[in-house]
Amino acid sequence: MEGDFKTLFRRFCLDSSILGLKYFYIYPDTISRLFWAITMALILYMACLLTWLLHERFEEMPTRIAIENQYEPVRNLTFPAIIICSPNQITISAMKHFNKTLVEGKRALNLKIILPQLLGFYELVGDLSPRDLENLQNLITLNRYNSLEVMGMLPQSCDDFLKLCFFKGKRYPNCQGLFNPILTKRGMCCTFNSKYHYKKNKRNERIFNFKPETTSKTGLRESLIVVADYNPDDALAGTILNAGAIRLMFTDWTEFPADDESNLVHPNSESFHIIHPTYTYCSEDVMTLPAWSRKCYFEDGYTLPHFRKYHKSDCNLLCHVNELERLCHCTMIYVPNLYLSRACNVTSIDCIVKAKMQMNKWYRTEQCDCPRDCVSFRYRVEMILGNIDALPHIMFNPYSDIVFNKTTTIMQFLVPSPVYVKQKQETVMSLITLSSNLGGVFGLCLGCSAISMLEMYFYIYLLIKNNIKKRLQNVLKNKVDSE
């Protein structure tokens, strides 16, 4: 195809699949060309605007979570960490033992009146006496104790609280070997299948080389059964929490105990806790996105103080702790791997309670950036509650050696289904989706397609070819003329 730029451009406009260009030459009058020029400019602007809106939509939400499989088979499924908290957080027996160990200071303090104020570490306690708290702190310091030791010493122990356990059909008296003590924002609790524990007379720490409990089967035979009694006769007056109800918390075994998924179980009852796991992971395309784009963190993608590896629930807890630290100039005692020199002491309780009561004024979720976990197990728990009045009448009673009181509770934790939900976080637009969307936009507005791009490249090639050919002809002509 011969011709200069003007000729080739005319042929391109007449033969191209891009709509509208041919009308510049079919209707050469000024008004027609002006009309089609304005029309083509507006249509091109609309196509670019739609493309920009598509890009903004991708920037706003580049990924989505879709259910990949509702029937993922249970194979070596990890049990959740189950945290059971006794409502008896200050016992009479522990108070007497603590009093016997005191050898220095003002030992005439009325501990029965002062010790209940220690619940201010966890609850909104009224009628605080700063003078009493200061006297108690002086007594603790003179006897070489610290607040962590005292708060770990006073609550009901797990050995006394948990009477009997069954796990995968095996009997565990006092649940020994299954549960460890742990200090949480709800007080001293007993935790099953968690990598965190309360190291006696020290602080919360990780258990090195911890291996979580898993299961490949479901149903009652694989369940965890716990019999607990909070023994109110051994509690100081006014220190029973939650009206005697036992608090349960469920988290992943890698996370510190949090009450995002929590239940309260009333005494003198039997409860069934039906666990529904959901697993979420990321596609390879999402992994390559920066954290600000995918809006989630991998556990080794961000280092959290006190926790090292990142988890959303740990981050949320740390935000709360950091705000209290800013207001009261000390760190809450339940934070793991805590330096004792930074731990809140007894005299800080008054500030902690006042800060919590004013939380609506200073705590803002937008100030705490805690993206969700890119890879996680979440456990939704349904609870069915009944009484234990018929227990003496059953044919086979596995609890025959346990003395049941009005404060005794039976709790059963089970995964009922052999399948669970598996979710996948994927990009909203892959390369194929992006090509389809752009093709749809420009095809709708201009009639463009992939062949239109090839036509443009072809005519550019012809223009370059003709220019080179013309230059060579001029060089040959000048050479002949010179000879």
C-alpha cells in the first residue's frame, strides 16, 4: 500500500473497525466533521472515565473473599484454644496463705476489705480506696512480691476449679495435662490447646515447641468434656464475677486469649458447645500485593510488641493496652512477655478503672490500625444449655465419683460435622478480567477490539515502510544524478 502519512491516515479512517472515523471522509463538509470530532472526543472521554472508575474500584477493594469449598474434609483439623475462666478470682484460702507469707510491713491491714479492690485490674469496681491500695502495695513491696505474683496467687487454681475432663475418650482427673493457667483481661483462667500459659510467679509466656491438638474425626467420641465447680464457699464476699457464670473464650491456638467469640455458662447446668471452623487463605496473586493493597497481614509480615507474630486479635488487645499505658503510665499485667518493671502495680488500679469508665471519650477504633489475618482459622460456636437434674438417673454415669453441687457445671466441646468451610481471598481483577473489562469499555464506546489495535500497528508499519522506501529512492536518485 503506497502513499504518504495523509494518504495512509485516510485509508486507516475509512477501513478501520473503530466506529466514527470513516465519517470524517464520507461527509467532508465542515459541520459534519465538527459533529463527528466532538462526538468522538466525548466518547473517548467516556471510555477513559469508565477506565478510571474501574481502576478506583480496584484500588478501593482489590481483593475479595469467596467460599472455595463448603465441604472441606476434616483431616488433622486443629482444635481451637478453649479458655475457661472461674468466677472465683479471690479465694479465702489463697488470702490466708498470702497473709501467712507476710513478714514485713503493716500486717494489720484488713485484707478482706482491701483484696476485692484488686478486681479493678479486670472489672469496673466501685468504692476504691487509694489509701488502702497504697498500703497494700507497700506491704507487697516490703515482702518482695509484685503485682503479677499476687494476682496469680489469689484466684481459684485450675486443679481446684476443674474436677474432671474427658478428651477423645480418655479420662483426666482434675484435667491435669490438658489445661494450663493463664492470666487474661478477664482474670486468671484455664486454657486448653493454647501456646500461651502463665509461668508460675512470673508472667504469661509462650510454650516453646508447643504442638496443638488435632483431630480427623468428629462427634462425641472426639469431644472435650469438662466438669467444673467454682466453689463459692471459698470466695471472699463480693468477689464472684458474672453472677457465678463461667466465661468461655475461643481463639486459634496461636493467638492470645480474646473474647471475640465468648459464652457465659450458668452453674448447675450442662452445656454443649458446637464448633464450626472456617479456614481462610490467600491466592498467590494476593500474596504478591503489598499489605496496604490486600488489607491484611501474614503472621510474619508485621512484628507486634510482646507477641512477635501478628494476629488481629492480639493487635486489638495491644491497642487497648497501649491506650491504658498512655493514661496510667504502666503496662497491664496480663500482657505476655512483660517486663516486671513496666507492669502496673496495685496503686494503678484507681487510674485503670477511671480510664475504662471514660473509654468512650478516648478510645477510637480508627486510631488503631489492625488489618485482618491473611491466613486464619476462625471458630463460630453455638451453645445449647440444659440442666443436670436427670444425671442421677442415667444408666451409665461417667461422673459417679464427682460430688455435684449447685455450682457444678458440665461443658462439652465438639466438632459435629466431618467437613468445614474453606475460604479463599483472591484478587477482584486478574489479567483475564482486566482485559475483558477494558475490551468491554472501549468496545461499547468506540467499537474497538484487539483487531483494532493490530490495524493501528499495521498502518504504523506501512507508514514507516513507505518513509524508508521513499528515502532509499531519493538516495538512489541523487546518486544517479551525480554520475
